[in-house]
Amino acid sequence: MLLTVEFPHEPFNAHVRSGKAGEIIGRILETIKPQAAYFTEQDGRRGGVFLIDVQNSSDVPSFAEPFFLNFQANCKFRIVMSPEDLQKAGLEALGKKWA
């Protein structure tokens, strides 16, 4: 899944001022173990994009809660596929069925 996180200015600014933002982000990344992690701007706010492996829907809180509780962040989850996954999707059969 693709997890996008939008951090509000507060409490993130307070964590930056106290010197704890990097430590907290580091702990979260150690916990969620993303396959890839990128930090960017989203609509004028700090943001993060993480590629994560979600085995069960019950795993979602373990990915979101660290961001909710530490940063009051907004989290969005999107299903993504690799090119190999797309090849396994059976697009030809679906095309024939729904054409």
C-alpha cells in the first residue's frame, strides 16, 4: 500500500523546536519498516509518502496511529501494484468479459 501522511504545522513545529521531530520520525520508520520512504510538501504542509506491506486490514492502525498520536497527522492508504502484480490481474480476460 501507499501511505501518504500530511503533517499539520503544529505539533510538528513544536517537535522541531524541541529537537524531537527527527527522533520520533526515526522511531516510526523503525516500527513501520517501509519499503520506501520519501518526505515532501503536500498542499503547503510537510508530508511523507511511504510504501508499506499491509498483510491484513487489521494492520492499518499500527501504521497510522504513530502519526496520529505524535503529529495529529492525516493518513491516507491506497492500494498499489507492481508491474508484476498488474500482469497477474487478468486484464485480457476482464476485457473480454466486460467489452
